[in-house]
Amino acid sequence: MRLFQIGLVVIVLSVLTAPAEAQSAIYIESQKLTEAFAKPGNLVNEGGYRVQTSRRVKPGSAEVHEKETDIFYIVDGAATFVTGGSVIQPKSSSANQILGTGINGGESRRISKGDVVVIPAGIPHWFKDVDGSINYLVVKVVKQ
């Protein structure tokens, strides 16, 4: 049932963000999705959006994507996730991407299996703590 829900989220988001000239649907079988978490990366990269598998076993850098909205679907695990506030020691890591060592202020919440988090472009976000490990799908929608 859970893999069905994941597939449904991926398909719905792909349809909502697909360019008008798309000629066919993109289907990712559950086995391929399960295998993709062993080596996280892009499942779909269509220019205006990307679908990625991600896995964390420890906190990461605080991030701000100036032109990308992130949509996370938590597949397994749990973490403390912070959104908003201001990035500590911000540095440009690449075009329209800022990294930092943490976040001052912001809203901290525990996220776990089944949760969805939508982070609009320009909003700082940070995995502050990870409980063992966390697997999640990321849909990145690029602002045009």
C-alpha cells in the first residue's frame, strides 16, 4: 500500500509539473524505486522538475534554493526538520543555491514516514537531527 502511495505522489506531481509538450507518462516500478534508495539520485530529470531519491543518516547543511521548490515525501525513518529563519554562515554553493551551518530561528518539527513537506523557493531548510536514517522522495520544481 505504501509503495502505491509513493507511486501516486510521483505520478500526480509529474503530471502537475510536466511541460505541455510531454509525449508520454513516466512510470517508475516499485522495485526500481526501492533499489534507488541504495544509491540516491535522480529518477526523473525533465528540466522544469526533477524527482529524486534521498537518504540521510546524519544532519546536513542548511539550504536555500532560490529558484526551486522542494516537495519531500518521507518514505521511511524520522528526523527533526527546520524551515524558515535565517541561515547561519551562508555561502553560495552554486548558482541560486546557498548553504550554511544551521538555521537561527525557524520552525522545528519532527517528520516521519508518510509526511509531506513543501518548501517554497527561497525558504531556508535543514535536517537538524536524523533518527538513524531517513529515506525520502524529493520533487524539485524549478521556478521559470
